[in-house]
Amino acid sequence: MKLLDSISFPGSKLGGGMKTGTGDDRYAFDEAAGWACVIDGATDVGPVRIFSAAESDAARYAEIFAAEIVKGPADAREIPQAWFGRLLPRIRAAVERDVKIPLKDAPRSSYPTAAATWVRARKGMLEGATLGDSIAIVKTPGGAVTVFGETSKAAEEQGRAKKVMAMTPEDRQKWLQDVRAIHNAPRGYWVFGVQPEAAEHIVYQTCEAPAGTKVLVMSDGFYRLVSPYGRYTDEQLIDAVVVRGLGELMRELRGMETSPADDAAIGRFKTSDDATALLLEV
């Protein structure tokens, strides 16, 4: 697998204004081993920070996630389900070694979480594993298009944001904390976090991937070009990235995210979100 292009741009802060750091997204890849992963750390909303030396808890969690993938990647003979079953307990252990507040003493709304999509080329196939709202678009030389991940999650978040962004700032913060507190709980929303049982909720997919297949792996911030903006379909987006490059598409995306006054009407929690994408070729 070859990395053709990559980009990662920070977006707005939750309360407005642009971030000054690198943002909460991270990615990792190994061309020789044929895998790549995009990780989207969930914006801090809790009442306390649990990591001491990071621009945000979300960024630090994404860094830990990426580091653990690189340190212990899936064996070529191993199915993704078995590997993630081993990986998630390691991520929890790494988090526990790094936090300044023991997890048992931290409020659940401060627990770090992330969406992520991992892909691997193996035996003429592309394997994918997704949890949360990140996405991968796959297009073969013959024109077959497959989407890894749950594209409906972008529309669901848009609907929630339309309601929440109409609230007062205080009510909005409480809503965000209440929702984060039920991440990775039976009545909540499953994402990668410090709960190893999240492995049971990962969406696994496969498709044929002959030589020359293109793969666009991205966080939901970059997928905004499809949902909610409707600028491209899935196939049109990967075609545009192949022809024009990720940098030009990022400029187009940011050109659509200039007015905080539009946030409630469009349905977005932040005017611009952290946006990360990798273009790969099998």
C-alpha cells in the first residue's frame, strides 16, 4: 500500500475562534505492512483535564491510540477482530500510565474517546474497522465504490447540532457533558475509549481491492464535503481528491466554514472541525 497524499488541519474551538495547536486528529500508517488509520479525538467537554502535558485530552488520547497501533500492529495472519480485542486493553493501560487523575476518580464526561477508521490491504482484499463517525471510501480501477463506516452518523450529528446550537452556552455545555458521560455505555454511543468492551461494537467490512485501488480514509471533519454540505457524493469526493489533491479540497472545505452564525442552521457544533485525510493506493 502506498501513501499518495495526506493532510491534517485543526479547526475551530468549541466556544469559537480557531485552535492554535495541531488539533485533535492523528493518523498512522505503514506502507510496507499495508495498513493505515485515521483517529479523531473527541473534543474535550468534561469539567477536568486528565492528561497533564498535552494541548488537549483529545489530542493526547489520539496520540496514545496511534502510538499503540505502531508499537503493536496486527500480525499479517491475524484477523482484525482478534487484533482489536488485544489492542483496546493496551490502549487503556497506556492511558492509565499517562493520566494525572486515576480514571476511577475522574468524571465520565472527562473520559477520552475517539472515532477511528483502520484499513489494511491483504490477499487482494481491503479490510476495514470503524467505530464512530470516521469514513473510508474505496474505488477500484474498474470503478466499483465501497464505503467503510456508517455514513448515517454524519446526518445524525447534524440533526443533534441543530437543536443543541440553539441552546444557551450553559445548557449546551451540560448537554455535551451528559452525552459524553454515556459514551461506551449500554444506552449511549460506542466509540474507541478506555473501555475494552467497545471492541464488540466495531464495524468490520471488506471489499475486493486489486492493484491500483484508491482508498480515501478521513475524519468526519473532512467528510463534511459530503455531509452536511452536499458538495460531493462519495464517489465524486474520492475522484476529486485523486485529480486535484487533498490540499485543494481542504481549501474548498474551509471556504465553506467562515461564518459561526451559520452553525445552528447548518447543524455543526463547531464552525470548522479538525479535518484529516489520507489518500492511499493498493
